[in-house]
Amino acid sequence: MFSKAYSAVIHGIDGLIVSVEADVSDGLPLFDMVGLLNSEVKEARERVRIALKNSGFKLPAKRITVNLSPADIRKEGTAFDLPVAIAILTAFGHVLEDNLDSTLIIGELSLNGNINKVNGVLPLVYSAKREGFLRCIIPKGNAGEGAVVDGIKTYGVSTLLEAVELLNDLDTRQPEHMDLKEVFANSADKDDVDFSEVAGRLAIKRAIEIAVSGMHNILMIGPPGSGKTMLAKRIPTIMPDLSFDESMEISKIYSIAGLLNNRALITRRPFRSPHHTITTTALVGGGAIPKPGEISLAHLGVLFLDELPEFNRNTIEVLRQPLEEKSVTISRHHGSFHYPAGFMLVASMNPCSCGYYPDRNKCNCSLPMVKRYLSRISKPLLDRFDICIEAMQIEYKELQQKKEEESSSDIRKRISVARQIQMDRYKGQGIWFNCQLTPSSIKKYCKLDKEGEALLEKAFIKMNLSARAYHRILKVARTIADLDSSDGINIKHISEAICYRSLDEKYWGE
Ligand SMILES: Nc1ncnc2c1ncn2[C@@H]1O[C@H](COP(=O)(O)OP(=O)(O)OP(=O)(O)O)[C@@H](O)[C@H]1O
Ligand SMILES: [Mg+2]
Ligand SMILES: [Zn+2]
């Protein structure tokens, strides 16, 4: 007696289909599992055996062999328990064979036959749809994420018995349904902070507005108490809404990381602010069972590194490649895979170890000490910040002014306009923000007038800019023009973009 069920395994942020074959034959009673397995899947053998018994199935003493294939991909996690149990039960004739071909099955079994939640259901269901499966059986606890995938029926089940009953009579149940409009409508969380609480600081607020509009990387440098952290913490309150496609892309990553926390989808842009003690693996991803790191959890949102020089230098240097490629490659001896990492980097730092350089009334650090402190941020990393802005010590007058400050919702309105302009311009090209423009698309979309051209040329020579800096200036200028609802990039836009590069020279120059 032979049967075949289907399941899937996560690879990067995609699912790969795995077939689960069970063979039952006469001979010494034995339960064997083959295929490239790690210890977790071997433990599955015990869980399945006991769960079958505790679900009331008395199986005759036979030789059972289960094979997971293809053999050359690593099958990790506990999600194979349920398909293995179903394949065995089918081989023994307890489950109708008819529906197995068109059903993808995912779920971890408890010893009592209950089905537990697993990570990565959303991308797995996605891959099932892509591969032409008609339905998925998934843990009840993951039913929400399964239901958001259009064009495939998903059924959430709580016990092994329930899964068996369902496969034997599909008409007994309606597939899960999710009203996506409602999910998005309910996502408008109220923020407990607002930009209106920040007195003055107009230049920095403007720089942040530009950065968020085009998702450009921004570095704030200044003395303690100048409001850097305060400003950064308010960035989520002005981030533009997520489109459905963006939400899906982020949700897949959170599904794999097991961070959906009972939500069907992530409906707000991520804002991740890891502590400076974070390890390289936690930041960029990886590990024995590969997991997305903070840079992928911040995909299409913000990665905030407060006190940047306090991070391990090697750890932040690893950011250089993903900052350029907007994805990260994790290599393993059995192959490499990619996680998306299209985040906007927001960082803050003091200019020296006491924090007050270049204010010589307060800072006694020697110049070599200052240089050493600043050199914790390498030039190539610095080059990747499109916008560098100084947060000077706040003056009493600025703090005390009675003027009403602009609220987050006012700023957000302007950002939404710039965002819509970008969405319309790049429709169908897989680009959402100006920061994603490649050198060839920069040529196409960031045309300067004569005056602007001349200014940029002068700045390029005088500031000794890199090719990367040149492209990044053009992208920021594009965003400034978009905030101005201007088709063309004029001298005003380009000169503001160049200004945001001038701090390199002031602090890091020779
Ligand atoms: N512009 C401002 N308006 C209102 N309050 C402010 C402003 N700037 C700073 N503050 C107050 O000062 C506190 C400290 O600011 P914040 O922690 O953001 O400084 P910082 O620049 O991050 O300093 P550090 O370099 O020490 O981390 C804030 O919590 C807030 O109470
Ligand atoms: Mg701070
Ligand atoms: Zn100092």
C-alpha cells in the first residue's frame, strides 16, 4: 500500500513543494523516515506515532516507510507532522486518496493529536497557489494568514481527526474567508507620540520629511539631548500607508519569523530599533535554522540604529551590501537564498565620546580622539546615507516658543502626495520609492535643467564626491521635486539635496 501527500518547506521567503510518500508493507514492524532530514523531522516520527495512537487509530503492525522528497533540499521545522500522518493513514485506507493530489498539507502535531501553529504559512500557501494546488490544510492558529491568499481554498484544522474528516468529505466545510478591506481598515492604530511635541527643529523635520517621502537613508549627528531619538521615534507617525502588495511582501517575512502574532497581515510599515548589542546574525539574518534578521523585518519600513558608533563595527559594516542591493544573501553549504531588505536606514550619533564636539566650551576631546570616534563609521557606510543632518543643541528660545507646531498628520499629508506621484510614475515597474532607482532609471527620471547640471558638476568636483554619492544626490533631488509637485528637477531642488551631503566634509573631512 502506497500513498503520496504534499507539503512545502520555506526557502528564503518562498515555499518549495515537498512530496511525502508512505509505503506500508509486511515485514518486521518498523517506522522509518528517509530523505535529507534534520533532527526535528526525525522527532516527527515519534510525535506522529503517538498522535496517531492518541487519535484512536489502531494501525496493524507493519513496516512503514516515509520518504520526503526531493532529497536535495533541507527540510526543517515541524510542519511535516500532519502530512506524514495523513500519508500513513491514506496508505492504511483511513483517508480517501482522491483529494491528496490537489491538497497541500501543513501542520505540527501534539502528542494528543492536536495541531499546533507553525511559521511561514503565508509564503507556503502562496507557493501552493503558484503550483496549482486547489486547497491547503493548515493549522487553525494560522487560518488568518492562509485566508489572505486569493485563488486557493484554505482550511484551518485543530486536530488530526478534523483533517481526516475534511479530506474524506470536503463538502462538510467552507474554506476560511477574510475581508481584507476590514483588516486594513482596522489597522489605523493610534500613535501615542506626535511631531507636534517637538519644538522647533524645522530643518531636521524637513530633512526627515524628505527622507520618509523617498525612503532615503538619514543620519542625525549632534550633542546629547538635542532631540535625535525623540525625532526618530516619531517617524512611524508620518510613514505613508502600505499598498496591498507591500503588505503581502512584509507579511511573508513576518510569517517566516513567526512574528505575525495572530494578525493575518502586517498592515503598518515596520519600524525596527534593535539595541546596539545586537549580533550580526540577529541583524542581517541566518542561524542554524535560517531566519530573517532585523534588516528584513524592517523591509519597506525603517531600521533605526540609535547611537550608531556604539554598535559593533563589523556588525554595521555588514549592512553595506544589503543597503546597496536591498536584499541579503545567506549562504549555506546546501545552497544560498535571499531575504528582501529594502529598508530605510535612520541612524543617530554623537560626534565624539563626550558628545559635544565641536562645541569647545563643553568638549575637551583631542582631535585624534574625535577622529577615532568618528572613524567607527567607515567612509563607505557613511557614503550610503543620502541625508546627513546636524542636530544642534536646542536653545531656550526654540523650546519656549508659543507657536503651534505642525502635527504628524499635516506632515503625512504632504508625504502622501509625494508618495502618490512616485506610485504613478513607476507603475508596473516594481519600484515604490525614489530610493529604489537604478543608475539607468536615474538617467530617465532625474533629468536636471542646465543650471542644476552645472551646480552638480561643481559640487562633484569641489566635494570630491563618489559615483554613489552622485546618484544618491539625484535621487534625493527627485524626492524634493516630488514634494514640490514639480515634474522637472530645478536648481533649488538639487542644491538642497547637495546640502544634505555637506556634513561628511565638516566632520569626516581631512
Ligand atoms: N525640540 C525639542 N522639543 C521638545 N523637547 C525636546 C526637544 N529636543 C529635546 N527635547 C527633550 O529632550 C529629551 C532628550 O532628547 P533625545 O533623547 O531625543 O536626545 P538625543 O539627541 O537622542 O540625545 P543623546 O545623544 O543623548 O541620545 C527628549 O526626551 C525631550 O524631552
Ligand atoms: Mg538619543
Ligand atoms: Zn568631546
